[in-house]
Amino acid sequence: MYPALPPPRLQVLIATHRAPGIERVAAMALPELEGVQYIVSWQDCDGIPEPEYFSRRRDISVRRFYHPGVSANRNNLLELATAPFVLIADDDLVYTPDSLLGALAIMENNPDTDYFSFRYSGADNKTYPEAETSLATLPKGFYQTAFEVGLNRSRLGRELRFNEYFGPGAPFFTAAEDEIFLYTARRNGLVCRYFPFTVCTHPGLTTGSRTIVLDGFYRSHGAVIALNNRRTWRLRIALNAWRSWRHRRAMLFHIWRQMRQGAVRALHADYI
């Protein structure tokens, strides 16, 4: 009988689904660190045995979850969390002891911050602000990726949840759950800050960086533009539709129409 682990200072919340997803988690080689634990929420798992690897890792808890949608999966993790600080994670990331302990040190040294946005390295070559900054007003060109986010659960971050009307598995807004997560935090008065610290590596392109021509993606993008730019969203959507048409070769009017539908619905919805 092993002694109980001490209460964690940091929990990494890993969303996954299906058999390949749980195998990817087992292959992440998650660092074993004092005060750090991992929670895995596993969807689409009926009849699939849990990899034996997890029986050897007392610091990793795998929970099966039977509701659809990425946002619902992430919310299940937030409900399960008990540590004062958490990191949002996917099943294909690379963490190091320095990256986890460094992120934890930043969060512990900034107790008045509710929402932490870090950076990641990867094939996207995503650009970031050069210095620490408030996200009360978004820096030019800034957009949120879910696995950049840390939360202080000792403050208002404890209550923050993903909007389940957004993200893969949702019927209308099939993307942008991470950007709506930040929008919700800002709207609800959380202290949100960006820190120029690399929290993880993402080996390939993220979903948001791939060529996407699905209507739900355009509707979601339109919603984010409108919610963050309520006075200028019409012009911004026209410009973004034109840029998408140039880069993705979809029909310009179709892109604009989908983005406008998403914007109008988001601005009038009572669930955002």
C-alpha cells in the first residue's frame, strides 16, 4: 500500500478521446515532479482498456467521460481539479520539468492574476507580444490557444468554464472555444495577463493553423470578431473574409456569409 500523495500545487488537465488519444497521453512521457499531478478526461472510450502504463503512474488520474464535445471534456477536467493552479492541455504536447515548474513559479508569484496566458513552441511559429502584458485590451494580432492557458483556482479562475456551444462537437460554432474562453474571462472581470514563457512544445501544426474551409469554423471566427469588436465587426469580417478567400480559395461571398451569420448569432445569443 503506497502512502497518499501530498496535495498537488499544480494539475495539468489533459483532454483526449478514443483509443489513439489515450495512447498519445501514455506516450507523452509526462515529467514526474513533486507537487505536480495530471488529470486525463477520456471521451469515446467504451470497451477500450486503459493502457497498463497508467497503473505505474500514481500522479496521473484517468477519468472516463461520456458526454460529447471538446468544451464539455475540458469542463469535466475543471470540475475534477483540486489544485490551486491548473494548466489546460492536449494529448500531443511535450512538457519538461523546467517548463512545468517555471509556469508554476510564475503563477505562484502572481497571486492577484486569475488567468495566465503563456506561449508554446511548434511548427506554427506563432507570434506573441515581446513582454508581459495585460489582456484587458487584447494586443494587436493576439489570439488564444487553449493549451497556453493557466488558471488560479484560488481566485475567480475557479469558476471559469468553457462555453459548450463552441468547439469541435458543437452543432453551429465548431471552433474558437479557446478564444471564447478568454472572452468569457475578460467579460467576467478576471485579471488576465500574458507572460512570455514557453510552457510546452506542440510538435505539429495546431488545428487553427491548418487550412480549414468548414462553415462552422468561419461562423466561429465571425463570432469572435464581433464579440471583441462590437463597433467595427462588419468591416473586420469583410476584410477577414477577403483574406480567407485569398489564402484558402473558398468562395468569397460564402465565407463572408458564414462569418456574418456567426457574428449576428453571437451578438444576440444569451449563452455567450
